[in-house]
Amino acid sequence: MVISKGFQTFKPKFMKNRWVMLLHKSQGYHAFWMILMLRLLPFIPSGVINLTAALSKTGMLLFFLATSIGKLPALLVEAYSVSQVLKASGDVRIVLVLLILVIAIVYYFNRNKKKGM
């Protein structure tokens, strides 16, 4: 990959992780399965997987296939969640909107409080 050549000298902290190092060194069949498994784990940030795959010898087609298959379960869960919210009664929707507003307000004030420090 052309893009990955520029990143070869860039070594972020997460590259010291055992699984990330394995993905970085893998290629072909093994890289496909590593990317697929990492995509299925919801607690690993996508950016870490993307950057590591860019730094590895993974081909574009393998990365695309592994990512597409790995993201499918999360997509189905999200689509199901949205459909359930849309089917909810008016009272449930109001509660959800109020909950989102409270979270947004708390986030806004916490963010501004940290900037003032």
C-alpha cells in the first residue's frame, strides 16, 4: 500500500500491544483473520485497527473484506436498536430525548470546566 510507506517510521504507543504487534507482522490469510477478530471486539477502537493494518503488509482487498464482515454484527445490533426506538411509544421517545439532552449538557459543562483549568 502506498499510504503505509509514509507511516513506517511512525511508531505510536499502542504498537507495543501484543495483538497489535501480531497484526503488524501478519499478512495474507493470518492478517485477514486478525482484522476480522479485532473488528468483532467492540472495545478496540477502529482507528487503532485501521492504522495498524495500514502499517502492516495487509492488502486492500483483504482489509476491506475482513472489515466488512467484522462490522456486520455491530451494524445489525445498531439497526435493531434504532428500529426499536422508532417503534417505541411517545412517552419512551420523550424520556430518551430528555436523557440525551441531560448527557449532552453534562458533557458540555464538564468539557468547559476542564478548559478553564
